[in-house]
Amino acid sequence: MEHFYLTLLLLFVSLITLSLFFLFYKHRSMFSVPNLPPGEIGYPVIGESLEFLSTGWNGHPEKFIFDRMHKFSSHIFKTSIFGEPAAVFCGPACNKFLFSNENKHVVAWWPESVNKLFPTSLQTNSKEEALKMRKMLPQFLKPEALQRYIGIMDSLAQRHFASGWENKKEVIVFPLAKRYTFWLACRIFLSVEDPNHVARFADPFNLLASGIISMPIDVPGTPFNKAIKASKFIRKELLAIIRQRKVDLAEGNASATQDILSHMLTTSDENGQFMSELDIADKILGLLIGGHDTASSACTFIVKFLAELPHIYDQVHEVVFNNAEQMEIAKSKGAGELLNWDDIQKMKYSWNVACEVMRLAPPVQGSFREAIKDFIFNGFTIPKGWKLYWSANSTHKNAEYFPEPDKFDPTRFEGNGPAPYTFVPFGGGPRMCPGKEYARLEILVFMHNLVKRFKWQKLLPHEKIIVDPMPFPANGLPVRLIPHQA
């Protein structure tokens, strides 16, 4: 028996060794093409993944980009991340090329961790699943469709601030911002608004979001392992909601147009096929992540910057209450009257502030593409199969496109605003985030309800910022609240 186990162990070690050798050989061969961009490929197999991730963990994800741009004097450089040969594209010309060549030279790509966390994408692939979603979402997320949700957003925001902020001397902002945006996503995508129901899977969602862009090592204790466990729990909760909705639709207690879930259940594809319950659960799972994680980061950093820059806070406050831009909002509202579309359209300065926050702390640091054929860009060869990464920070924090890039200046967004393809917190081209307008509404509703209630002070002046994969304060941004006098 001992010999049997020893043989199994030796076989296992041999298989691991052969796999690593194969990966190493494949990894090296992908870099043997002539005329590649300048750059380094790092360690065997893992490449520069640790450097790529660790600069974010240390709060400066742009360092990975700018160090290599400086070293290789190029707006494009090669590297190896997540076990893949990659070219990093930096600058507006690079952004324009990637955003304008969807399905011509490039397609979207996600690390293998994404496919493993969303099992139904394995039936086709994550690219095809994303394409299905992009066809389905516009009718729900375009401005005219979202107008009817503004009152709901304002009502939930008021309930959120009443339960989580008011009558408190100190709060921790980041978890509260996540609670607000997650509550909104559950209400608008699923018609679920009971706080206790929402709270059941709020924490697992945080674990899932943290593990999506991570090394896909499924070992207990790793972010990826925690994300897999969280995704299974959330999927079980969503399946229960889906099955109950099917009953409600059959009995006439729910509408086919009330939210995205009902639409998914009642809409067939061109072949007359309806999505399976698990397929719908995976898609809702992705929507809930995208619908709250990025916006909660933006809301948190709005609080951070307004605390650090009282003159900006004062201008936002003046705009809300004493400036012609929004004074009519406060004056025109009767008791209990909610915000509407016209009110949102008047919040121009507030949105400029939010945009400057997203320039300095972009919720999405960048995104991946995959080359679907060999092509030449800027004189360099990009082989088919290579992964391409565009970085928001390569323009957002570059003095060439934003003078004094570390200075907080909302006036950058007045008039025609920044040059094309330089301000890209929502991506661009055909793959621009379909939830951009939804995010604008929930952020402005948050700002309005926050600023009309409080001023605040940071309790940790030098709190560390971590990017993993989105930026967040290491201690959650604790603040002392100063309520406005009635």
C-alpha cells in the first residue's frame, strides 16, 4: 500500500512538472516573434503578475505603467501577466485604437478566474455571454428608461441615510457606500428592497468582487477560493429569487417589464430558446457586481476628497442650496417630494466634481482585450492571441493630457471637457460601460442626500489607499459627521 501511494505521489509530481514545463515553453515561444514592443516578461509562467498586482495593493497602480513607459520610452510595452503574454497600451491614441477595433483586431478578454467564477460562461465563453448582455441591457440602462428610477433612487437614499448616517457622530464610509449602491442594484435589477434580504448576500458579494481579478489559485484562504465559495452561496440565493419570480409572473403578481430579472425570464433568443435559471443567475450576479462595486468606490472617494478640500465642498454645498444651478431644486420641493430627471440635469457642477474624483481614483483601472489576428501598431507587431491591457491611469494621471495631474480641479470638465480618449473611467467605443448613465444617477443622488445633511472630517488623515481591483481606503474611511443646523 505504501508503494501505491508513493507511486501516486511521484505521478502527481511528474504531471505538475510536465505542466509547468509545457507552460514555460509555451510562455517563452509566445515571445519569440520578431519586432515585439519593448518590455520585460518577468519570471517564468507568473511573469510580472505580482508587480502588476502589488503596485495596486500599495495604492499606486499607475506606478507599474509609468515605470515601464519611462524605462522603454514607449506608449506600448510588452509584459506577462496572469500567465499570458500581454501588450500594455498607454495614451489616447492607444485607447482610440482598442476602443475602435472591437471585433476587427481585438475582442474582450478576462482572466481565467472569471470563467471559473461564472460557470455558465463555460458553456460558450465569457465573450459570447458578455455580448448577449450588451444586447439586452440598453433598453433598461439608457437615459429615457432610467428616468422612472430616479424617485426610487432618492427614496432609497433617504432611507439609507436615515438608518446608517443620521444621529451618528462617526461612520465608516466605504461599507455604507457599498450598502447604498448594492441596495439600489437589488431594487432596480431584482425588485428586492427588504434590507434584511439584501444584507444576506451583501458580504459574500464583497468577497466575490475581490477575487475576480486575482491569481486563480483555488486553495483555502486565497481570495480566489473565497470568491468561489461566495459565488456558490449567492447563486443559491439568486436561484430562490428567480424561482419565486417565475411563480409571481405565472400568477400575475409580477410584470414582465418591471425589472431586468422579469425581462430575462420572459424573453427568448432568435431560436425561441429561453435562458436557464442558472444562466440568469450568473448574468444577474455579474450585473449586481458591476452595478454597485464601481459606484460605491466613486461615492467613497467623493467623500474623501470633499473632506480634504473644504473649498470644493463649500462650492458643492453652495450649488445645492444657494446657487441658481440647484437652488430651484430645494425651493421647488414640497414635503416628501422626490428628485426627478430635471433636478438631475441641473447638477452640472456636482457631476464635474464626481468626474474629477474618478479621474484621480478611477473605479476601473483598465481592461483587457485579446488580439484576434496579427497586426502592426505604432510599428510593433502584436501577435494573434496576445492579451492587450489599456490603463485609465496612463492618461488620467499624465501631465501631457491633464496639466498638474495631482491637482483636484473640476473645471477640467467645463465646456468641451478633456480631449477625446483621455478621460476613460467607463471605457470607450462599443464596449463603453452600458451602466454609465445609471452610475451617474446613483452618484448624484448620493451626493445630493449627503451634502444637504452633513459636513464631515476625516479621522485618519493619512489613510492608505489599496487598489484590489478597485480603489478603497484601507480602513474604510472613518469620518466625523457634522450635521447642518435645520
